[in-house]
Amino acid sequence: MTKRISAVVLAFGLVLLLGACQNPAAPPGNYGSITGKVSTASGSPVAGVTITVDNGPSATTGADGAYTINYVPVTDALSPDIVAVTSVPAGFGIPPPNNNVQVKAGQVTPNINFTLGHQ
């Protein structure tokens, strides 16, 4: 019986350990966030726009045109992130990506903004 309980406890511990390895928040300090707004040329916010970082984490703008992408891996000047609009509401064109975004550990990289033009 004791061996069975020990095996169950060990298995449970392994499941928890493996789960922690797949958690984007672990290890702490290797991630930051990116924020910005999407608007039209006249300054009106655009909701429902999807922003993606290097084909990885993404977010969709709210009614105010704002977005936040969390758990973005740390980058530097030698290997910056590419932040791109990957989906827009009908009637809008996709603007060029921002190819030079640097994310620092535990910090927010603000003002990664995009302006959409009408098609």
C-alpha cells in the first residue's frame, strides 16, 4: 500500500512539474508585454483587429482600439520581434509590420501602434 501511495504521489508531482514547464509565465523574468492602439488615419479606434508577435502570441483590439500582448519572450536589438496586424475588419487594409520591437524582462513595451487605411 505504501509503494502504491508513493507511486501516486510521485506521478502527481511529475504532472505538476511538467505543467510548470509548459506555463508561459515560467521561468519568471524571461517575458514582457507589448501594448498599443489601432486607429484609422482620422484617429478613430478600430475594434476587432488581431495583432501577432512573430507568429506567436497575439491579442485582439477592444472597442477603444487598444491591445495588450502578454508573455512575449525577451528580445534585444540583435534579434527584435516583428509585431504585425494579421487580421482586420472588412473594408480595411493591413498596414506594414513593425520589425524592430524590443521586449525587456518584466516590462511593458508601449506604443506599438498601427494606423489602418480603408480599402
